[in-house]
Amino acid sequence: MSYRNPPPRPAQPAARPGRPRDPGKADAILSVTLSLLAEAGYDAVSMERVAARAGTSKATVYRRWPDKRALVAAAIGHQQGPPPPDVDTGSLRGDLLALCRRLAQMLGRSEGRLVVALLQGAARDPALGDLMERTAGHTGARLPDVVLRRAVARGELPATATSYAFDEVAGSALVLRALTGAPVDDPYLEHLVDAVLLPALAHGDAGPPPGPALFAGATADDDAPDTTTP
Amino acid sequence: MSYRNPPPRPAQPAARPGRPRDPGKADAILSVTLSLLAEAGYDAVSMERVAARAGTSKATVYRRWPDKRALVAAAIGHQQGPPPPDVDTGSLRGDLLALCRRLAQMLGRSEGRLVVALLQGAARDPALGDLMERTAGHTGARLPDVVLRRAVARGELPATATSYAFDEVAGSALVLRALTGAPVDDPYLEHLVDAVLLPALAHGDAGPPPGPALFAGATADDDAPDTTTP
Amino acid sequence: MSYRNPPPRPAQPAARPGRPRDPGKADAILSVTLSLLAEAGYDAVSMERVAARAGTSKATVYRRWPDKRALVAAAIGHQQGPPPPDVDTGSLRGDLLALCRRLAQMLGRSEGRLVVALLQGAARDPALGDLMERTAGHTGARLPDVVLRRAVARGELPATATSYAFDEVAGSALVLRALTGAPVDDPYLEHLVDAVLLPALAHGDAGPPPGPALFAGATADDDAPDTTTP
Amino acid sequence: MSYRNPPPRPAQPAARPGRPRDPGKADAILSVTLSLLAEAGYDAVSMERVAARAGTSKATVYRRWPDKRALVAAAIGHQQGPPPPDVDTGSLRGDLLALCRRLAQMLGRSEGRLVVALLQGAARDPALGDLMERTAGHTGARLPDVVLRRAVARGELPATATSYAFDEVAGSALVLRALTGAPVDDPYLEHLVDAVLLPALAHGDAGPPPGPALFAGATADDDAPDTTTP
DNA sequence: CCCTAAACGAGACGGTACGTCACGTCTTTGA
DNA sequence: TCAAAGACGTGACGTACCGTCTCGTTTAGGG
């Protein structure tokens, strides 16, 4: 799991010889990386600036992550807060609107700048896009199963309904509007819900979307190499 | 619109004093930029390499575009061929798939890497939004009216149908997938069309979307500085 | 004499066809060059700055002088003021002191900066040294003949005395002190006069110094190509 | 004296952390600089050429000297051989001539082109004056005491004679001639010795010159930044 | 009185060097 | 051992000149 660990990973940490790594460093480094990312974008994340602000040295950074790409990806996976409260307004339309509003707010706050920064990085370095896909935590763009099940229970959706339309569309549309600075106000959100999301969800008989979902949070049983926990 | 002599804005370009720019240079430079972009990505576009391969000097490049970002953006806007042929496969589903494929292809070519740069810039400079409009518009991000009218005529859509769902969703979803490197293959496209686009379009009674359309940049008589036509 | 004249040099200027050169330009250009030289040194003299400040174009400058070197050399020869008043204090020592004080003052004023600038240029480009030697007007470093003759008449110097010692030594010593910022005050000047100049002048039987004198003003019968009167 | 850690100034260099500078690099760089200087003059010293020929990188050069000027100045100070042998020709005149010839030779080599840069710098940075002192002092600009004493012993000079006239005059005159490119050949040197130096030295009763001696720069314990010993 | 040749301003052009910055690696000392 | 500090080679960045060139526009004077 760790990026540089010797393969077997013994059950007990096995007390490797030599001075142990300061566990606080990784945290400090990732936090600094996140700030820089949010403040001024991907290009402002320079390894020297990160090291300086984290109060450590470049070598210490490179010892943990092989390059800038990996550092940034790890930083993104690192950022998390308390899980948002459940949404339950009593109607599917209300739930969808609430979820969209929450996402829109997130994009409007500083984390939104982070999304920009990430996409910037992805534009510069395609491999970073890959990493992001595996690494990035969820952005709120998924339709929670509970919401879906409640809607089915209320008879608002057919039993065959899946969350696909929401997952794919809501995140994309809002992120892109955030990027272009287009307004994301309530009238717009209602329009999106009424004209796109509800019809699409109601259509129902969509099988599981082929391929991985956009912005799929890393699930616990993911086997992909993980650069986020050095 | 013109970057250099806004005040009187003469009908004829008014023959600025001094030696006129060699019109071939800009072309050569942009072409080289596009090749490098396609061959090896954004970071492979170095101003010196561009100048060298274009058979000119760095100064000549910088005289036209203030920095690398602007050069690359201009190069993207530069690349165009004959307007793509109308889409008419005989069915709405076929038409939608064709349009999505065309857009996906465009984004799959390395230019996709740069869409984000444009999007970012668009927040600051409306003229870039304009550029996106023209570029994306020509490549399938907009549902052509003809296609819509034919579908209505065939009875596949209600008369009240609008192009909104396609305009908003298709571009966003594909651009974002391109940016993160997620696969955009035919199964995915069919799924998108069947599970989102067709249901949403069929829903029909969507009025015009409130607020400005995505990618609807400045209008032609806007005086904003234009870095795309040096 | 003229740098670009056809060889024979006809008695009448021969009225070349075409628009004649604006005689004011050369003056303006040279003046600007001198200011820049004095203000900020040789490297601050850029052809574009000169042209801009002189209210002309680079082409007009290059039409008159082939390159920066020549322009600077010409500018130096151009600078002149009213001839300084004669020195006559009644004694050789007094005269020498007065002359030294005058020179020291000149070097301390802005013209002094010019001397620095020149030497800067000479260090960068040996050919400029050559040009300076032929071009540069006198800097006050020569011992006027009248002063010498009066001293001989008063019996303070032998009839065989020449101005050599003064010409060679006074200028060199003071210029160098100016360059290093060493103080050039009255005690120092008296010491120089008493300990070096008077003994050397009194020695007397020095023939004419071999080779051209340092800082010798261009004499009328000089055959060297002259870049100062374009 | 050290440029980087003035505050505590430990007796032993104190083993700064981090990889120590490769001591061979500075040497290689300075040697290359000197060659370029000698081969083709100041303008031929380009930082990239220096780095290339020294087998290093521009960054390594700039890490040691802040700019081209400083590099060149340091290179001059760097060039030294074994201390020149004592001068003893048997006569004062012969000794003076030998000393002048040695100085003229030094100035005639391309290093002379740069003396002016040093002189200029000396006005701003006393440490450079110091450097001049050592450099020029070793090459003949000072009249060695031995020579003076021998001349007094031979009866060629009065016991009151001092080295002042030589120190002040020889250096100045020769440096300035070198700068302007005036010829410094044997006839000229003999003339200088016979017409100026010998009479002035013979005059004798010159006390020590008031004010600081020319080229007497900062003393060794001066805290001024020192750009010559990176 | 027009014609023609040159001067003039503006600025494009190919070069070359400058000094800065970041990357990712290497090499020390000290904990 | 590893942490820390920082030197190292590479290579791009954007700026500033240099000296040359090409425009379109003036301005004399000679036919």
C-alpha cells in the first residue's frame, strides 16, 4: 500500500533500523500542499515552497513521494472533513436540489479553487488525471443510495432507477460552470433538476454505467496502488 | 475587438506604421505549436522549440503572444478545418451518438488537455469564452437546430423540445472526462445518450435555460482585449 | 573627413539628390547620448533609448553612425563648452595648482561621470579606446603653452622645459583618483604639485614625448577617419 | 569577511549543513573566465560559455557570483602566479624601468581591460580596493622598499626619498594608457622614468602623502561584503 | 511643376545573452 | 540508518539589446 514499502509488509511494523520517520511531517507537507493548491493553483506548488513552508527539506518530501505529481495527488486524497449530514426533504426533487446546492456551495468556497487547480494539473500532466481518478475523495457529486431508495419507496422513481444520471451529470455541469465563472444560482439549479436530472432518473432502466464513475471515491476494497498513505 | 487600435476602429485596418508583420509567421508558429501539443503534450511546448521549428526567433513569438499560455490558447483556436458535415443518420439516437463521437474525438486529441486552460481564462477574459463557443460549437457541443427539427418531424421528440439538455450536459460530461483521463468509448457514449440525453430531451417542456448559456461568451462587438488574433 | 562621403570630397557639397539630412537630428542624438552616458554609464546607452529620447528612430541613428561604438565616440567629441579662462596667478606653483583644481572640479561634476563611462566602454571594447584617443576633446589635462612660457620668463623653469610631465601625470593621477573615489582635496593637490610636478618640470631637458600624448585633442591635420562629423 | 555567515563568525568554518560546494568548480570557472577574457575580451565572456567550458551549469556559476561583473572581477583577482622575483639591476634607473615594464606587461595582457571595472567597483566596495592593492602591488605598481633603500645606499637618492612619486604616478599613467589603448613601449617607459619619475624621486623631501594611499582599500578585518571569495 | 531619390518614423526580424526559477538527484554532517 | 540542508546539472522562462530589413510618408532639388 505504501509507495516505498518493501513488498511483504510484515504484520508488526518490524521496527526498521535507523531513525524513524517523523509521522507529523507527512501531514504538514500535505497540508501545505493543499493550501498552495487552493491559494494559487497547480503551478504555484513548487517542491521548494512546499518544503520551506512545511519547515522541512526537499529531500524529506522526495523521500515520501517520488515527484510533484504524486505529492499533489496524495494531498487531494488527504483532504477530508466530517461526512455531510443526510439529505431528506421528503421529495426526490427537494433532495436533488439540496444535493446540488451543497455541491455548488462547495465549488464556490475555497475547495472549489482546488478543483480548478486539479484540473489545471491534469491538463499539464495526463498521469495526474489517472491518479486523481483513483485517489480523489468524493466531491459530493454522488447520489446517496438512501435518497434513491426513499424515492423508489415513495413511488417517485421506478425500482430500476440508478444513480447514474445524477453522478455523471450534476458533478460535470456544476464543476464546469464553476470553472467558467458562469452563475450557479437557484433558478439554474431548478432548471437542471427539472429538465435533466428528473427525466433521466425517471427513465430508469439504465444498467450500471460502463467503466468507473467520474469522481468515484476510493472504496475500501480498492486494489489500486495507493500513493496517499506513505 | 482588435488589440492594438481600439479607439477609432477604422473600417479598413488603417495600415499601421512600421514594417508590417509577416503574415506567414503567425501561421507557422501556431502550426508548430499544435504539432508539439499533439506529439507530446503541453509541457513539451517550449517557446524556444516552437521558435526553432517555426524557423523564427523567440522575439517574434513573444511579439505576438505575451506568454506560453496565450500562444497555446491561440493555437487551439487556430486549428480548424472545413466545417464538419451535417449530421443526419435518420434517427435522433443516431444523430446524438454521432455528435457525441465527434466531440469526444476532438477532446481526445491533445487539444483536450488545453480546454481547461481556456475555461479558466474564460472566467477572466470573455473573449476566450467566445473562442470556446466557436470552437466547441463547430465540433458538436451544440445540438444543431436541424437535428432537433428533424427529430420533431419524425415524431421522436415533442414540438416543445429544446436543445438545452444536450447543450448543457454533453459538453460538460465529455470535457470533464477528457480532463481526468476517464475513458470515453462507444459503450459509454451510448449509455450517456440512452440514459440521460434521450430522456431529458424527450421531457420536452423545458423553457429556455435561465441565465446565460454555458460557453456564451462576449458578443462580436465587445471591446475586450483579444489575445487570440494577434 | 566625413564618414560616408564618396572619396574625392568635392569642394561644394555637391548637393546629393534626395531629401537632405535634417541637420538638427545629429545634434539631438549626440546630446541624448551624452546625457545617458553621464547619467548611467556606457551600458545605459542603448540605441533604442537614444532614438526614443531624441524623438527619432533607430534607422536615423544608424544612418549616421555605423554602430554604438561610433555613436559614443562621436558624442564625446561633440561635447564642448566655452574655453576656460586663462590661468595666471603670478607663480608657476599657483598656476599648476589652479589647473589641477579646475581639472579635479571637472571630474567631480557630471562630466566626471562621463569619464568613467568612457573608460567603461573602453574596457568593453578596445576599438572604442582607439576612437576615443583620436576623437576626445581635451579634458583640461594639458599645460597651456602660455603658462609654460611665463614660468620660463620668470626664471622658474629652464628654457628647455616642456609640458610633458604635467600632461602625462596630472590627468592620469586625477582621473584615476576620481574613478576610485579617493579624495582629491587641496592638500593632496599641493602634494602632487610639490612632490611630482614641479621637480619633473624643472628637470627640463625632456624632449618631446614619443608617441601621441594622452588625451591629445584631435589636431586639424589629422588624417585619421573621422566619425564625428557625419 | 565571509559572505554568508557574518554574525557569529566562528574560528573554524563551522561545517555548514548541506552538501559542501565542490572546491574544484570555482577554480575551473575562474580559469575559463580568464581564458575567454584573454582570448576575446569582456564581451566574449558569456555566462553560458563559461559554464559550458568549465563543464558545469549556469546555476553553479550564479550560485557563486551574483552576476557577470562579479565573476570577471573575481577572475582577475584569481589569476596569480609565484610572486615575481625581486628587481635588482644595479641602478635605480634600471630598477624603475624593470618595474614599469612588468606593470605594463600585466596591463597589456587582457586583464588590463578589466582594471577599470575594478576601479569602479572600488568606489562602492572597499573590498575591491583591497583586491586591487594585492593584485597591483604584486605586479609592480608599488616601489618596493628594497629598491628604494638600495638606491639610497648607492647615493642615487637622498636619504629623505620616499616611494610616493612612483606609487602615485606610475600606476596611474600606465593604467590609463592601457585603458585608452595608447602605446606603452620601451621608448615611452624610458621617457617616463627619465622625465618624471627620477626627478620626482630625487626631489626627495616629500613627506608621506596626505590622505589614504591610492589603492589602499579595506583592511583584512573589514566586514564589508566580499564578492571575491565565494 | 512635377519627379525622383533619399530621409524619416515606425516597427518587424533573427540573434544572443541576461538573470531567475523549478525539477529531481546527489552528497555531506548530525541526530 | 534517516533527517536536514543545500549543491548540482538541466532546461525553460520572459526581457533587453543589437544591427538589419521593410514598409508608408515626407521633403528637397533637378529636369
